[in-house]
Amino acid sequence: MGRVYDLYAGQVYALAARVTRDAAAAEDVTQEVFVHLWEHPTAFDPERGPLRGWLVMLAHRRAVDCVRREEARRRRDRISADYALALPDIADGAVTGVLGERVRAALSRLPDEQRATILLAYFEGMTYRETARTLGIPEGTAKSRMRLGMQRLAGLLRAEGIRP
């Protein structure tokens, strides 16, 4: 394994760095590739091509996944930041006083993914499909996050003595 790492780690890292444009992410991808080889040595099939090609293919796939995850996180953060500014005006128009504050507090305690889907659907009026497209996730994932977020939000409000 040490010899394989010495031979190919530089190439795997270089590809990951080109794709991710982030040294730390490239290091993580490189580690993931070699840990995968260590844990699943039979996943490599020499009949299908050389080890170098397989490692580079793994590195490319994982680097692309890393970039996609980072883009989705940035979109969620941007949406949350946009609504953090807009939420008081929207909530004050819909719900007054203490109730509005409790709803905003409960909403802020949801995981980012669930909060983003709820904000887009309820405050932007987006459909599941539009929410999924905006967040760059599958429609079923948007539906699941919305359902789980609404269940968690209802539980948080009930704990505050509010009947949702």
C-alpha cells in the first residue's frame, strides 16, 4: 500500500486540486481514495484497466462530489442569509408579537437543509420541484427535508406551548 501511495498520490492529489481548487479539499479527496483502496482492495479490477486509471477515476468522482457538496452548502448559506434579513418583515406581516418571535426562534433551530426548504416553499411560494432545483438536490430529497423540517418545527413550537 505504501508503494502504491508513493507512486500515485501525487497524481491523485493534482487531479483533485484541479477539480476542487482547494488544497484542503484535495487532501481530503486523496485520503478518501487511498482509504477506499485500503478498505476495498477487491473493488479494483485489473481486467478493466490499470490501477493508476482507476485511482484517477475515483479521485475525479470524489472531487466532483466535493465541489457539488460545497456549492449546495453555499446556496443554503446564501438562502439562509437572505431570509435572515427578510424573515422579520415577512413574519411580522404574517404573525404578530411573541408568536412571531417564537416561530422565528424555532425556525432558526432547524438544520440548514430543512430550514432552506421551508423558507423557499413557505416564504417564496416555490413548489417542491422549484425548491429542489434552487438547492441543487433531487425533488424527493426536497420533499423529505420539508416534511422532516415541518415535523421538527411543530415539535419545537409544541414545546413552547404553541399549538401549530
